Amino acid sequence: MRARFYDATKKYADKTLAAPKSPDGIITSAKKGPDKVWIDVVTCVTPFMLYAGLALENEVYIDYGAKQCFLMYELFLNKENGLLHQSRGFIKGNPDAISKDHWSRGNGWGYVGLADLISYLPQNSRYYEKAKAYYRALTNALVKVQTKGMWNQELTQHNAWEETSGTALILYGIGAGLRCGLLQEERYRQAFYNGIKALRRYIDQDFATYQSCPGCLCPKGTGEIADYLALVPQKDEEHSYGAMILAMVEAHRNGMEEL
């Protein structure tokens, strides 16, 4: 069974290595085109390649997972506020443009990659200090825009609607830092505790979920914040489940047994 697992892991890790890339080395899709890249891919690529590299003792896979996370963080970082944009290449008529959003789930996607790197990279890894620096920077930017426990669909607008999938992914990332001892100030633990309590309001007794953004990628091809805000949050939206499980498991790992 273990051999089958390793064989399958190697097969798909090698496929990931061979996936199409943009001219600046960021993984993309043959269907979408070489210049189209989006932050969502960090959550698909970085954890898998990191875990594959650790399991198979293959530094090439670890290198790939770390570098993809760093490249996308650097590309999509808004240096004025420390938050991330979602995509490049999807704005109609301007293939080089980056979307103007600071979308909740998009920041969560990028944060997951950094959270897993600081959680599972050996501390003597050549990538650990860079991962830690980027993780701390994004953590501080995200904590600054937390509202009453939640994070909003557009992180920079405090009157925007509360969004659960992004909130959950952000809480997963903060919880990882608390668990690993990187976030020792009380303000981080309080942000985490307040966030978990707020998120719990959007899960009912039958485990239905609420207030998650539907799937989107540069909606309407404009990249404008207004078009992200115009999306209607949904009940039992497919992106909500895994994100909320990650957040609640991290809460348990940090000693929260009851809400």
C-alpha cells in the first residue's frame, strides 16, 4: 500500500513539475493561456509539492512548491497595504493587468501556502526564513483588516459583506502560526479566538454553511472591487466546507474545545 501511495504521489508531482508556466515561471493552464495566473493555485500546488517532497525525500518537489508560493506572493502583493490581489491576465483588453481586488478567499489561498511552509518545512531549510518573513508580513496585514471577528469579501472595505471561506482560510493560517510559536503576542490569539467565534455563527445545527462567495476569477473581466462585491454569497457553497474544516481543526489544535 505504501509503495502504491509513493508511486502515485511521484506520478502527480512529476506532472505538476511539467505543468505549463508563464514566462515568469508561474504555473498556469494550457487552456487559459501562458500569461494568465491566479493566486488560487497556491493552495493546489504548494501544500501538495511540499508534502510530496517531504514524503519522498525529494528536494526538487519542495523547491517547486516553495518557489511557486513566493513567486505568486511577490507578483500579487500590494505593497501599500500588504494584501494580495487575485489574478493577472484576465482583464479584458489588458492582458498584463493585475486585478484590483483584495478578495477575502484569494488572500486565504495565498496564506495557506505560507502557513503550510512555516508549519512543515524543516527550520534548516533554505526556504524557511523567507517563508517566515512573508508569513509574518501577510499575517499582520490581515489582522489589521479584521472586522468584528470576520474578514469581508473585499478586505479593505469595512462596510463590505462578511465572507466565510476567506475568513476560515485566514483563521487556519493564524492558527498554524500560533501552534508553531511564531505568533506569540496576545493580539494574534485574540484575533484567532474572535474569528472562530464569529465563523461559528455561519454553520447551523445541520452543518449547512452560509455566506461564502461563489467561485469567481476576475468577475466580469474587469478586476474591479465593485464586481467582487456584486457577487451574491451562497448557502452550502462548495468552497466553504474544506475551509471551515481547516479552521475548526486548527481551533481544536490550539486548545479550543467548545464554543
